[in-house]
Amino acid sequence: MRSLLLLDYAFAIAVTLSALCAPYTKVEESFFVQAVHDILKWGTVNSSFDHLSFPGVVPRSFVGPLLISALAYPAKLVNGNRAEGIWIQLATRLVLGWLVAWANSRLSRAVNVAFGSTAARWYVVFCICQFHYTFWTSRLLGNTLALVPMLLAQALWMRSMTPSSGTEQQRCYRQMADILAFTCVVLRFDIAVFAVAMLLASISNVTRRAILMSFGIFALSVLLTLVVDSYYWRQCWMWPELQVFRFNAVDGRSSEWGVSPPHYYFTHFLPKLLLGALPLACIGALADTRAARLAIPYIAAIAIFSANPHKEWRFILPAVPVLNVCAAAGMVRLRRIAPSSRLATLAGAMLAAGSLAIAVLATLTSSLNYPGGQALAMLHGMENAPGAKVHIDSFAAMTGVSRFGQVRDDWVYDKTEDLQPGQFGNYTHLITSQPELHSTSEFSIIGAQHGYAGLRVTPPKLVVQSLLAGQLPFAVHQEPLVWLLRKSEWQQDT
């Protein structure tokens, strides 16, 4: 048990290091990041809240941001009661990342009970070695917020299928159903696909009391989101996830963000998410009946998701821990059937090591994907005078700029879109990905932020030569992506 505890801490450390390596955020996280900032700064809604100016395509609930803000509030107090600062943004992300790590430890304990300590340890090892599962679990997305209760529900689901007293199994089933009801209503409506699969897979444990309590939790969750979100969105009867359901499932408008073939989740996203755990998950699902009981409902759920033309890996994120459990069970079974358990362990260790190497490389390269946020920090380091009016273009806003990074109270930060080249005369500074659009007589370039521009791979015939020379057979290519421009009269004006 002590080794399992140490591995759980190691997972939390991996999540922390990923967040430290890339503290900035991307456009997918915009609503929740800005919402947490605004709640920390003002608490009660006002016209300065970001979502009132940039509402997005569909609304999202403020219940999650309220929880994260409450837990991150001590960081604001340490910062002199100010919400600004990238380290405050990092603190809010770590709150979420550590919540996921804690919930993941609950699932690892359930694996320990259901499959044994060896499987539990392998489960956490696979989690640590997967890029998406460590890098994205601290990122403020609806999918990640929903992952916390989903992990708790999965742990209860596993316990409800573990041989024990009927009363204990029914209790776990009832608690799982309650958690799933809240998650679907408030955090992510698409969790319902996984929720139905889990509930049907262990329907033998359903009781009249469980049904009544789930309906009660459902009603209370609806009431909660109606009260909170009607207030923050300034609209009566605001239920964000119902609107998301209507937008995606009823109107089918998610396809406007791209379509992928039906097999894409199975042939592209699952291999990318699971990495080396994928072949072992297949072994576990085929060779262990208990693992199959976990895998089949989730595979069916992913197949249902595949019917939607628009596909993103985030939609099937809850499947990763369940399939990691199957991989851990497959590792245990492989050790039993292989001619040598040491050889089987070595094979598993090599798969995990390969996954970890990919995760480290992906984390390092991904840290270069936030030139907008880094450029804003660079501007703050270069300019000290008050009264600046900074325009932030769309690319910079989508690659790291958030209100946490707007640390100067005496500056104006503006993200007005679709301005023409001659409409920037009122700004003193520009953060832009297109410096060529601005007159060199009016603005001058004072800095450039490099970012990730691909991998340069050594030709196959030179790989051995590179390795013998102590060089990696690839190199990360960077190029200028965001430029800082200053108005020519700025120094005289100030």
C-alpha cells in the first residue's frame, strides 16, 4: 500500500511539473480561465466580466469556476488580494490538477481491491506515462472539471461490481448514480453517454431507493445551475448544459468545427491517449472477465460518440482511466501466462518507458505553443511607463493571453477583433502575429516571441551517425510567431 501511495504522489508531481512547464492557457480554456479570474477579482457579476463581452458559441456553467475560485482564494490573499499574475493562474490550475490526482487515487484504491496491488501500481504507472492525462488534467476545461466526479464514480462503479455484500454494492451503485446525475446536469452533458453505459452495466444493483435519490439529485442539480448561472449570465432560466445539448445533439451544429471519419476515435485518438497501455488494455479486456465488464460499456459509449461527425479527444477523456485499469489487468494476466514473469514485467516497463519519453517530449514541445502569453509577459518586462493601451490580436489571445496575465492596472488591454490596418492609431502597443500590416512609420518592432514550428527529423541514413555523436535524431524547430510593436511617439507622449 505504501508503494501505491508513493505512485499516487508521483502522479500528482507529474501533473504539477506539466503545469509548471506550461503555465499559460489556450483558447479552449478561455471561458473557465477568465471566469475564475473574474470571480476571484470581483465575486459578484458586473459588466467587466469577460463572458459578457465574449460569451462564446454556447454558455458554460459557473458552478465549476466558483468551486475552483474558492479553493484558490488563499493564493489571491498571498498576492496582496490581487487576482492578476500568471502564478495565480498557475495556482488555480494546480487546484484542479490536484483534485484530479486525489480522485485518481480513489480509483487506484478501487483497483487495488478489485484486481490486487500489482494491478493498482501498474494502473498509476500508466497514468503517469501518458501525455494527455498529465498535461491536460490541470487545464480549466469542462471535460477536466467533469473528470473529477467521473473518477469518483468509476471507483464506486468498480466497487459495485466487486464481490461483497449486496447492501454494500447497492450503496456504491446509488452513490455512483448520484454523482453521475450531478456531473451530467451541471458540468458536461455528454458524460450522459458514459453514465448510461455504467449504470446499465451494473443494473442488477439498482433499487427503488437509488432511483428516487438520483431523481432528487438531478432536480437539485438543475436548481443549482439555474440559480447560479441565471445570476452570472444575467438571463432567466439559464441552464448552460441544456443549451449545449441542444446546440450539439439537436441542432447538430458541432460539425461546424470540423468532421472526422467514424473510426477516428478508435484509430487515432485512443492510440494517442493510451500510448503504450493500448496493447495491454486489449489483452486485459480479452483475457480478464472483470476487465471486460469495464471495457465493453466504454467501448460501446465511444462507438456512440463516433456517430457524431465532430470528434475531439477531450470527449472520450473519461475512457482513459478505465482503459488504463484494463491495461493494468492485462499486465497482471501477461505475467501469469508468459514463460517468464520477469520478461513480461520488462516488456511492460519498456512500454511505459516509451510512453514516458513521448510524454516528456510532447510536454516540452507543447510548452512552446503559448507565444501570445509569453509575448505579453515580455512586454511587461520591457515597458514600465504608465498609460499604455495595448491591442492583442486574435492569435495572441488564443495562444496564452488571459486576464491573469494583464498585471498592469494603469494599462488598457484591448482585444477588439476585425480592425483594419488604419484603425490602430489609438494604441500605444500591439501584440500581433502580422506585423507587416502596420506602418513602420507609425509602429516599430521592439521584440518577437518564438514558438513551436515543428520537428526537424534527421534523415534515416544519418540517424546512427547522430546517435554516435551524442545527438538526438530530431530537433524542435522554433520561429517568431508573435511580435511586439510600439507606437513611434510613445516615448515622447509619456
